[in-house]
Amino acid sequence: MPYDAKITSAELDRLLPFLNVLQDPNQPLSAASGGYRFETEVIRNFVQELSDTGFMMVFDWSSWVAEHEIYRDIDRDIADHLMQADLETLRKLVTSYVRGDRFTEGVWIRVLENGKMTQILKRLKMLREEMQE
């Protein structure tokens, strides 16, 4: 599916099973080898699904993050903001996390492990429940 695709219930249905993965305390999200941390296979599959569904967007993500101060500090508690965010904001934020990891290694793993991605998927689940079939 191309970037900037319209996200429907079908695409969200492909992403939401990863909420269970992220909430499973026995599911490792990253591993270490040779002094480097890397994503586990299930997380690589999640990133692939984000791409395949068109959830990630093509846009100037670094400027967007710079303009939205609330999202700059990945350790900041933004749970209340995420629970009110619209689909476009969530898509931009996830895209920024994934793309940002290319420039600042570890960003993606950190948002997975600190619960930001879990919060985003919970919000997506709420938005999915509001969608008409």
C-alpha cells in the first residue's frame, strides 16, 4: 500500500494485534548483540505492517516534531494528549518515531519500551471502535 493512504478499519485491524504483543510482559521488544540493541522479529514485522498498510506518511517529519514541542521529548508523559489525538496526528507521530530512529539510534526501541507505542495503539483501538464498517 502506498504512503499517505487512507486508513480504514481494515488497516487498523492489521495493526491492532500488535497491542497484545506490546502489552505482553514476556514478549521481548529488543535484544542486544555486540553492544548494539536491535528490534526483535515481531517488532520488525510491526514496522513492516506499518509500512504495508500505508500508516506511515511521507511528510517533513523533523519540522513537524520541531513545531509540536509536546512530542520532542520521547520520555515526556503525553498519555492524555495521545488519548485525544486524531488519526493524522498518530500517523505523523509514529512516522516520526520510526524515521527519527535512522538519525538517533534507539528512538524507536525507546518508545516501544517506555509505553508510548502501546498508548498510541490503545488510541487507535478507540478510533477503530468509532469507525463505521
